Amino acid sequence: MRSTLCGRCKPLVGSTRRQILRSATQQQRRNESTSTTSEQKEVTQKRKRNVVFSGIQPTGVPHLGNYLGALRQWKRLQDDVEKSGSGDRLLFSVVDLHAITMPQDADVLRLRRREMLAALLAIGLDPDKGSTIFLQSSVPQHTELMWILSCTASMGYLGRMTQWKSKLTENNKPADIDQLATTKLKLGLFSYPVLQAADILVHRATHVPVGEDQKQHLEFARECATNFNHTFKNILIPPETVTAPYPRVMSLTHPHNKMSKSTPNHRSRILITSPASEIKSRIMGAVTDSENTVTYEPEIRPGVANLLELLSQCGPSTSSKEQRLTAQELAGQYAGATLKQLKEDVAKAVCGEFEGIRERYDDFLHRKGGKWLDEIEAEGAEVARQNAEQTMKLVRHAVGLGPRPS
């Protein structure tokens, strides 16, 4: 990647970083040899490299919630790997195959994929700094492993997945559910957790950063690995779930709801490419309540609490370790302040967090008439295919679909 690209850089924040390092240390201890030769000690004392995988659907330009909940963590992971020289592998995928579980306009999907790729690069993800960035559909080993995993996955487990059950019960009476499941809902929506498991397992990921709503899918991925290893050979690695300690970012117009692109009101969200004037306008117009004071009471004052959470995440750090004041601590500092003062500070903090992203995004999206972005994706896809193929050679031989790997 060109040097114009900007660079979890420090250790992963709090328990997230400790969780990865602790598991790596435990694995290292299990693998250490009892041999006394200096050469063997040198080999066994080397820390086993972690492999981190995460994906995001191509919904266009990410919003503030996407950024704080996932993308900023990816950037910090990359910075940490670069700074520590650990050699850990980072794979970030735009999971376009997952997107088509719902009807998509082909031209719009092609555009959304490019927008997401440009956005990932604009926030600072950089192949030259250890990040492999690629489109899921560019790596056919994902779908190949999905089919093989489907042959050992449990339909009962899939039927208990929360998101599937929510689709079944959404606006439907219990008597209509069986008919809905067999006529209207599609197989892809039912079985996509198997593809999600394959996304992770084909790259032998040791850690997967996810939000709380995705933890069940990681449990299913571990179940798929266990089923395969029990049926065939001990090849696939059950991944560890890494959850970040960041709160959900709520809508600016309906603070009881999560910030989302599906909400018709554009003022409910802030995109990472929003100009400063738009960010200020939307935060100054954010729904709060009739009390012109600042307190942190999420249940009864969700709008004010959301603003405090945003300031906690985007405001200045209190130490070199990027520790920030909590929303509750900030509420104490703003005792006696007005909501206008709070909103002004939140707007300033968010603008600072997104500084430069809009310009880089436009540059990357249109550089060389769009060909530059294609080149970056092609390079990442080639790395991802080679990595996935190592796994699939072992899997094919174990199942009986290929020769013994040389």
C-alpha cells in the first residue's frame, strides 16, 4: 500500500487485550516441551502467534456506532501488532455473501462493497501494517468449508439461534410460524451461521472480536469445529470470543433504539464521512428531555446518557494508556452545565475523532479512477486465499476429497 495511508497500537484496551495475551500464554505453556536442550527451549518459549478475524457487512459508509463498536478496535489491534512486532495475523473481511441473505440490488451492492473497503482504509487499516483486507466472495474456500461444515452441523442448534427465532416471530402469530418458515423465509437466512463459522475456521482464527449480539454465533462456530474434529481429524481451531467493553451507540432521534442505517430519519445517525457542519447540526439537535441539566441516568434520561457515552468514547484520554473518563464521571464534571454546553463538547469530540477520514475516503474511493481500490482488495484476497487454502488442504484430505498435503 502506498505510504499515504495513515496508521488494538497500544495493547488492546483493558480486559480485551489481557484476554488475548492470557490465552496465548496458557496455550504456550501447554505446548512447551520438557526437553532441556537450548535449541528446543528457544523454540518452545516463542509465543504462539494469534490470528484475529472479523467481518462487516457492506452496508455502505459505516456510522458512529459501527466505528466505536468495531472499526476503531480493529485499528487499535493493527497498531498493537505493528508496535509490538508480535507477528499476529489480522484478517478483516467485507462479508458480501452474508449481505445477500436479504434481497439486494446488484448495482447497489457493488457500490456498497467499494464504499466499505474505502471506509476501512480511511480509518487507518493498512496492509503494510499487518492488516489483510478482502471481500469474502473473493475467497471461495469460505463457501467450500461452509458446505463441509453443514454436513456435521445441527439443524436443532441453528433453529435455536436468536436472530432466526426473531425473524420467525416478527409480526407473526404462533400459528403462522411453521408456514412462514417453510414458505417465506429463505434457507440462507437459516444457515448463514454456518458460513459465519466457516469464515472464521477457514483462517484458523484464534480470536474473534464481536459485540454481545454475536456471541451466540461464536459459540456455534466452536460447536462446528468440535463436531468436525470429532467426526474427522483434529484440524479446526475453536476460536475465542473477544468482546469489547464499549456501550451501544444509540439513535440521536430515538435514544431508546440502537443507531442504525435502517432508520428512515437520517438525523438519527452520524456517518464517519459526515462533514463537521453535519456532525455539529445532528448532535446539537439530538433528542434529550425537558431538563436542562446533565446527569447520567440511562433508564430515565437515555438521550443525555447517550451523549455522555459519546463524549467518554471520543473525548480526550486521561493518560498515555488512552484511559478515558466514564460517562458517569463526566456527568459529575458537568454538574451545573447546560445541555447546550454538553452537546457542543460532544460535537467537538466527534469531529476530532473523525478528522481526516472524509478526505481519505474520497481519495481512496476515486484514486486511479477506482482501480487503486481494486488493486488493494486483490492483494488482500490473494493473501486470504493462500491462508485459507492451507486449511482446506487438510480438511479435504480428512474428509476424503483430496490427497494428503505435501
